Amino acid sequence: MSERVLFKGAAIIDGTGAAAAKADLLIESGKILEICNVGDESAMAKNAMRIDLSGKYIIPGMINAHVHICFDGDSPDPFGVLAAESSNTTAIRSVRNLRRLLCSGVTYFRDMGGRDYADIDLRNARSQGLVEGPQFIAAGKLLAMTGGHGWSIGRECDGVDEVRKAAREQLKAGADFIKIMATGGILTPGVDPGAPQLGFEEIQAAVQEANKAGKKTAAHAQGSRGILDAVRAGIDSVEHGIFLTEEIIEEMLKRGTYLVPTLIAPYAIYKGGIEAGIPAYAVEKTGKVLQAHKDSFMMAYKAGVNIAMGTDAGTPLNKMDMSVYELELMTDLGMTNMDAIICATRNSSRLLGIDAQYGTLEKGKAADFIVLDADPLADIKAMQRNIVNVCKNGKLADMPA
């Protein structure tokens, strides 16, 4: 929409933590011109097209901080799918995944590793208007030790010099940030999720290269030793954080490190199980970490650690449209509905470094928002079953019937 549009009468939850309030939202050219009390229209709204949203709720578009846009989250074995298909098929599915994310309320995301730089190509295509969907930033190839977690889609590197070069290669390829594999994980056979992999000095080298280029970093980190190494090396976000300790929490608070818990990823594996076709090794490892993951999340939340929402979308049976399930799991474990919404909006925008334009509904920011039929502060499930529409940069999405 290039013309001015006035969305009238909705209760707005702006993502700052302020209480919901009925207001009119005036937008033009993808930006918010004004947010005014119902009935207090300014001269700027005089000739605007009006859309009545009385009885509806508006929240900022969700920002998913952990997505694998190239993966087939409908599958119980996404890595098996990637290994068997052509890169062209991967690219086609990635375009479909973009639309699924948008229609589920995700208007921005961070891609955490794809295939042969398909994530960067898709990001560029989206920026050029060749495909529709959320905007996103991309890591390129994740940095893994030889044979380490994620090696099949990453850049294997060992030792400080090689990790430094690998980080520089990603920056050269156009990566927006650098992802480092600090520990083992669930989806790589023969790898212990708790075991450290790339070490402190190696992680530090990657962080230094990213920071020199003005870029951020993220670490897949599940085991305590690897998490602590990553945090002390200056990582911006810990992904998963399954085995947190009080010492780690203290370090994260001191440094402002974010946690992206991805609670839905192991839950989907646990719920689907071997019966759904998920590899037995992944199901077995998940059973060993599930409770520790929940406990660590609650420890971080209660301590006041910065938490951003990410789902690890694309892992087994973890579909692109399941962001709201992450919020449900957070609230099931004791997080308030408001705090869950803030994790998915303001906090994620700050982690991604896009908060000047995205993450909250404020004058001058992007018109990215979700229209809901019910109050998500009363029931977080409203975001799952009551999405009326999604607005991205002032343009309403073509929602599925």
C-alpha cells in the first residue's frame, strides 16, 4: 500500500511491554505515520483509506531468531531430504517456506545455516522483490569442527587460523552474521549434545572477525563447557542452551548475552518419535536432554537473561508455521504472555540489530504487524488460531483460505 491507510479501533499491543490500548494506526509507504487514540484523528488521516478493526487486536510481526529456511520441517528427517534432493529443489521449497512463515505471523527472521549459500541467494532475491515473504538475515555456512555437529551443511575448520579464514569466507560470501558450532547436537549421528567442539580460542577468532566487520555472532551451544566458552569469547547469542549453570547465567547477565532456547525443536522430536520416522539416534538423544532444556530456560528467565524467540524451524516435524508453539511452551513453563510476546518482537529485534525499524509498533517504524481475532494476553493460543491478517511493510498478505 503506497496510499495512506487508517486501521481503526483495534486494541494495540505495541511490543514495548505497555498495556494493550485501543488506538488507530495510520500507515503510508510501509511506515507508521501515527498511532492515535480512537476518535482523535489528525489532519494527516483526513483522506486515508479506512479499515475497521473494531474488536480486533494488533501486535508487532513476530521475529523468529532461529530458522533454517532451506530445510523441510514437514519431514521427520530433514538432513536425509537435503542429501537426497537437488539444490534446485531445495531452492523451490525455500520460497514456499518464506510464504508459510509470513502467513503464520513472522515478518522477519534470522536464518541459521542453509545449503551452499542458498540462504544468501534467497535473501537477495527477497530484497530485490523477486519473491515475497519476510525479510531476513543469513549466516551462510555454519562453522563446525571436522566431523562436528552440522558438518554436512557447514564449513569444517580446525584451529584458530582455519576458523578465522572460514569466518572471513562467510563474510566474503555476504553473510550477515557468523554462526559457530560450540558443542555437539541432536541431529548429527555419533555426536554428544553436551560435548564441547570448537573451543574458546577458535570461537574467539570467529567473533573477532565478525566484530571487525561490524557483524554479530551466534553459537549453537548445548553443553555447559561449550556454552561457557562461547559466552566468554563474546558471542552475541547462545542457541538452545540446554545445560545452563549458575556460572553461565552470571556470565550472560554480565555481558548481555541472549538466549534463544528453541524449546519446540526437541519437543517436536520427542512428540513425533521413531513412529513418525525420526531417526532413532535423534529420538534417543532428545529423551536425555528434554528436562534439562526446560529447567535451563526457566533458570534463565527467572534470572533476567535476555531471551529472544527462535524455533529452529526446519528440524524434524518443526514446521515453518509453528512459531506460536514456541510461545506456548514458554508460557507453559511460567513465562507471562506479555513477556513471551516481547521475546518474539522487541527482544528478537534487538538481538538481530534491527530494532531501529522493527520489533515494536511506534511512529516512524515499519508497518509490520499481525491482526488477531482474540486477545493473546488472555490466551497465547490466539496467535495460532485467530490470525486475521499479516501486514508486512504496510502490505497485507494474501492469506490462505
